[in-house]
Amino acid sequence: MQQRQGRVNAGLLLLLYQISQVGLQNIPAVTLGVLVLNIFLFLNPVRPLSEVCISVHEGFYRKNWQRLLLSPVHHADDWHLYYNMISMLWKGIMLEKKLRSIWFAYIIAVFSVLIGVVYMVLEFMLVKILDDPSYEMNCAVGFSGVLFALKVLNNHYNPGRVSSVLGLQIASKYACWVELVAIHLISPGTSFAGHLSGILVGLMYTMGPLKKIMKVCADLGGFSSFTDPARPRDYYSGGLSEEEQLERAVLNSLNERGVHGTSYRNERRPYGFWFPHDSEEEIRRQRLRRFET
């Protein structure tokens, strides 16, 4: 493993502070495990980003399938980690108690791998549609594809809510689509295809066959009780639930830090499924050469 060079990681420190404010005892086991895993691998990455990111070239042509497991849990920098894990914190608390920990862990594992597969399919389609082979080299890392999928699930299990995106009040069922476009416009270095993959996988679960397939696989594996509840448990007791209070507090914190792009500095980009910087520059050069010929 390659440890990060010693420097003050303000994003990491702020993340740890936010977690301490919520309290470890208030974070469900699987959500806490995901936070710990991502923080650990940020401090002790398995390999450099260029060797864990997922792309058509590396994942499909070179058969580096382990990148499907490694790319979601590695992050470009401390702010990338911060925004993703803060989002995971409240989404996990919202969903894990409703779906039960064992099923939520199953969802996280399946989504993490499947989003990478869908991402490669989308990039391969761009290669064919645009006749631009540079899309095969688009190499992405980060947990936000999974977060977009969880956002779809959260909206499915909590219908009729309103979300704020760039200060606009939008019905939650449309918020993920607006956020998809907004993040790409605000921070072009993020992966549109990576975020879109998350939304598509989320829809495959809530509206498509994915949940049924996962249940069948669990049953075939001998885990007859390894299923999600038909009606996720609700913890509302009048007024704002604990989950809603946490979500509001976290979103307020993100707004104060500038997650929606209104006040962050260039080095503090919003969370995303990012391209490693060197790959992004190389792709840009390839496209320029293509248009010059």
C-alpha cells in the first residue's frame, strides 16, 4: 500500500468532525463500515489512482476486473472523499434502518460492481456513436456512482419530498437528474457517465428486474432470510424524523462549504466520480489531435 504524503487534509478532518457530531453510536453498522473503508483506503491506497480507476480500456480490453472493486472506494483527494462520505452518511442512515443492514450491505456490494459495468457500457457506446476512441481511456474513481443509485432508492422509499439543488426546490424524484447535469456543468472534471450509471442502476433496482434477480441469487445461495422487507420500516413519529433532522443538518453544512458550487474555491470541487487528472489531460490532448487531423 502507498500511504498519502504527510499534509493537512482539511476535508478529512472536517469529515471526521462531522462524524463525531453525529456520533458513532447513531451510525448503522454497514454505513459506518463503508465510511471506515473509504477513509482507510484514502490514507492507505492499494495502488495509485491510475492503477485503480475503471475504464473500457483497463476493465474490458485488459481484463483488469479487480478495478470494478477498487475504483469506487478510492478518491482523488480529501475534498472528493469528504463530499462523497458526507452524502453516504445521511443516505446510509436514511436507508439502512429501513432496508435492514444485511440487505443494505448486499445492495452496496452489488451496486459498486454493477455501476462500473454500466459505466464501461456507456463509454463504449460513446466510442461508437461519436467515433471517438478516446472515450475508451476515460478512467474514473469515486463512490458517487453508488450515491446516485442510493439517491434513487431514497426517493423511491420516501416519495413526495422536495430537494434543494442550486437553491431551486425540486421534487425529489427529479432531483437526481437535475443534480446530474448541475454537477457536470459546475465541475467538468467529474464523470457524467459515472453519475448516470448510478442513476440507471438505481432505476434498474426500483423499476426494473435487479431487485428480483438479487433476491433469487440470495435464495439460491441458501440465504432464505437474506431479503429486504416488502414494506421498508418507517421511523416517523410526527414532525421531522431523526433521519430528516440529520439530512437537513448535513445539507446545511454542505451548503455552507459550497457543495452546490456557489462558494467553493477551485481546489474544493463538488463531490463526484472523478477522472484522475493525468488521464483527463491525456484525453484532452487526444481529442485535440483528432480535430487537427
